[in-house]
Amino acid sequence: MIWVTWRQHRTQAVVCLALFCAVAIAAVALGAWMRSTFSSDGLGACLARSGGADCTSVIDAFTQKFNGPVIPLGVILFALPGFLGAAVGAPLLGSELERGTWQLAWSQTVPRTRWLVTQLALVVGGLVVFGAAVTAVVTWARGPLDEVSMRAQTPLNFEGLYLTCSLLCAFALGVLAGLLLRNTIGGMVVAYIAWEAPSLVATLLSGPLHILTVTKTIACTNGCARASASSIPPVTGNLGDQVLSLTRTGNHLIVTYEPASRFWTLQLIDAGLFLAVAAAALGTAIWLLHRRTT
Amino acid sequence: MTLEASVPALRADRLGKQYGHVWGLRDCSFEVPAGSVVGLVGPNGAGKTTLLALTVGLLAPTEGQVAVFGEPSRAQTEGTLARVSYLAQDHPLYRNFTVGDMLRFGRSMNPRWDHALALGRMEALGIPLARKIKALSGGQQAQVALTLALAKRTPLLALDEPVASLDPVARLEFMQDVMAEVADKGLTVIIASHVIAELERLCDWLLVLTGGRLQLSGPLDGLLAGHAVLTVPRQTQDADLPGAVLSRTDSDRHSTVLVAADQAHVAAAWQPGWLSEPAGFEQLVLAYLRRPPVAAPAGRSMVGEGTAR
């Protein structure tokens, strides 16, 4: 069964490896460039010296320089989980049903539920390894930028659990769509469209909706006049915090912001959403296939 | 061995399968002894594939059951899957696999897989293991699919329209191969087909299905002996003829009738001026195929096992 699963997904595994290599080459090149700039511009030294308080202009210059180059990577990674997940998921049952090979596969001495669970377990394992590997190189590449930018938003930059869970969600929807439509291409299209829903919600939750903001009052030490929401470093004093609004009252500031420490909370919310959809889709697929002796 | 021989290879007991509101197969009961070569005949949509799928455990019955060597078939259980080999219609295979991959697929999916048998057959047939399935001819693909079924090493082989897509030469070779293996290993085989002529040479047991109903079941020689073709004067009433009248063709002065009656019945009803001939295979099958499905239960009980032994 393990060999059969490997043989049926060999081509997909090779494509994933090639994708990983392409992303890794781009990420390593970008990461190396960032790191050399980080030290040659004196940013690293400035951060070490002052914790960011005196580095406004050099941080500004650094983020200006690299926010552009990371965009292509982000764009590729944005669509990747949906396309790849649907492309791997939809044929798993869709192609068997479309080509009639299910009659061959499920009349051997392996009951079809075990057949499906084995296939799913192995392919999900492969996708997790792929997702984790891509996340690792992207996270490494973005390291210097993350030190000086708003960390809570980074789910959108495909760090942490986001990419892997998003990929699994698209895969699971692909498996279910392939089973329901008995067709590979149709399954891929439907799965990609369906994946947009949890993907959009996750993007909104970790980005524009700012669901985990904190409001606190800060006493101004060296004058409130120059403080603004876009101050670098932020008025909260932590480089990773994202200040959303700021009101002056005498010599105090009322600040609403998303703390950098909420990164993992947001990650878990997104991951939970993706994995819940994935589990529901795979559970339904297993149940339908088990029942489908009618 | 004696015990095994007494257990029927196949036994259906009021077997039925409903698809939505439509019955694909209903009230189907029969027995087939071990070692038989069973011809399963019927028009498209008669329920042949349904019967095979129920037997091999791809489908679960709505009512009744079918047992293989005494063990009821249960959908997608390892026990049932291990007892029957199935060659589906159009012999599906993974087109991107090589022949070697296909055999390895069989080996990794079946605990009793006979790899030597599989390799030997490929060599004997001159099918290279490195060739892709999609590069093989239709006949070669059918042979690879048959090899998968044979190397699974089961006592029952179920073939669904195995030669429908093959040219006449490939058909002949394929069926010769099946029969050689069946004879060699003492297998029971059930072959669904609508090519009646093909079956006449091969089968020793016949099942006829129409409209999801079993019309006829029995050993071929018994069925032939249990039917007669009579040529009688045209004015002879059906009621005066022995047994049930299955078909009747009237000409100017005479009628040719196929009756479900053995020699003794024919002799008992005999009237001067009648002519009697043995029934032919094709004539018999066609007569049952043409009968309306609703008449099935009566036809079955009348003909079935009574004349069989």
C-alpha cells in the first residue's frame, strides 16, 4: 500500500521538490542580500546599541529597500497552497472514479477505507514536510526584516503554521470535490474556489480585522508632540508592535495596537480554521466512500 | 476435499440491489457448484455487473445475500476481497504505470500474490515489464488485467465483459488463456457477456438475467436436455404442448415451438405428426432473453434445478 501510494504520487512529489528548490533559491538569495545589508548599513549595530530607539532612519531605509523585493515571493506563496493542494487532492479519488480504476484499486485485498486512509496519511505527511520546508526557508530569508517590522501581520508573509495548514485545507477540499464530481479537473477548480473562503477569512483575521488589539495609556517621557501612529520605533517601544490609532490627552497617549506577542495566537486561530475545514472535508470523504457501496 | 466440493462456489439467496428507486437486481437465487465455468448472459442493464459487484464485495446488497464458497460476501471486507478476483469491464489499469509497476501494485495489495505466476505470464505473452500500460495494445492490456486477477490466487474469478473491446483474434487468445488457467488451477469462473456464441464453447453453467431478474439458472447440458424444439400442426393449442411454451413461430401449416420440457414430458404429451429436436444453446438463451422480466419467478422455478441433475 505504501509503495502504491508512492507510485501514484511520485510525479506530484517531484513537482513539489522542484517548487521547493525554486522558492529556496529565491529565498536564500534574498535572505543573504538582506543579511549583508543588515550589517553593512549599520542596522544590526544600531539595534544592538539602542534597541531601535535611535534607528528611525536606518530602519526606514532598510524596510523601504526590502518591502519591494519580498512581494514576488509573497505573491507566489499566496496562490501556491490553493493551487498545489487542489492539484494534489482532486486526483486522489477523482482520477480513480473518472478512469474506472477504482474497480481495480478497491477489488484487491485492501478494503477501500483502509486504502483511502493510508493514501491520505502518506500524502498529508508529504505535504506537511513540503509546507514546513518552504516555511522554514521563507522565515529564514525574512529574518532581518521581521526584526524591524510588524510581526503580528506575518501570517500573511507565510511564516509559522499558515502555509502548511492552508495547503492541507486545499488538499482536503480537493479530495472531497474529486469524490463528489468524479472528475479531476472539475474537482481542482471547485476545490480552489472553495478554498478561497477559509483563505479569505484567515487573511482578514490575521490582517485588516485586527481582532486582537490592545489599548493602553502611555505617559510621554520626551514630549508627545512628535509621536504618531507611524513612528519608528512605535510609541509602545517594541519594534514588532503595530500601532493602529493614537490619541493625545495632556501628557499621555492612548494607544490601540496589535502587540507582536499576538503572532502565535493569530497563527493558531488561522491554523485552527484551516484544519477544521480540512478535517471536515476529509471526514466527509472517508464517510462517503465507506458508505458508497450503493 | 469432499466437503469443499459439496459447498457451492456461488450461492445467491433472494439477492437484491436497489439504486435509488430502481431495482438493479431483485429476488435472485441460484447455486453454482465449484469448478464451473458460468456464463452470465443478459442485455445491457440487466444487472450482470451488479451481480458481479455484489459477489466481489464492491457493492453491498439491499436485501438477501450472495455467498462465495459458503462465506457471505460483505462489501469491502478483507475476507470477501481475498476470495474473489475481479476483472472489471474495459479492464481498467493505471495508464501511466509500467507493466512492472502494475504487477508490483498487485503484489503490494494482495497477501497471497503469486509473483512468479505474474512474471511467467508476462514473459510467455511477450509483454515487456518496462513498457507503459498506455503503450500496450487492447489485447495486451486485457492480458495484464487478467494476470492481476489470476496472480491474486483466489478460487473464484469474476470477469465482466472481458473480451468486449477486443478484436476477434485477441478474443480467441484471451479466452483460450482463461480456460487454460481455469483448467490448470481448478478455478470457478463467472463470465458476464452478451456475446452468446462466445459462451457456448466455454460454459458448462448458465445464468440468464433480464431486467434485474434471473430468468434461468442451471448446468448447460441439463438445461438443453430440459428443453425441446417441437414442430407441430398449426392448430395445436399451447395447452396441449408439454411444459411451458417459451417461443412459438407459426408458418402456414406448422408451428415451431420451444418448450421447457424434458424428453419424458415430451413423450408423455406426444401426438402423431409432431417432430422433436433438441434445443440449441443460442435458441434457448434468446428465448429467455426475449421473455418479459416480470415472468421471471415462474420461469425460474419451473426450469431451474428440477431438470438440472
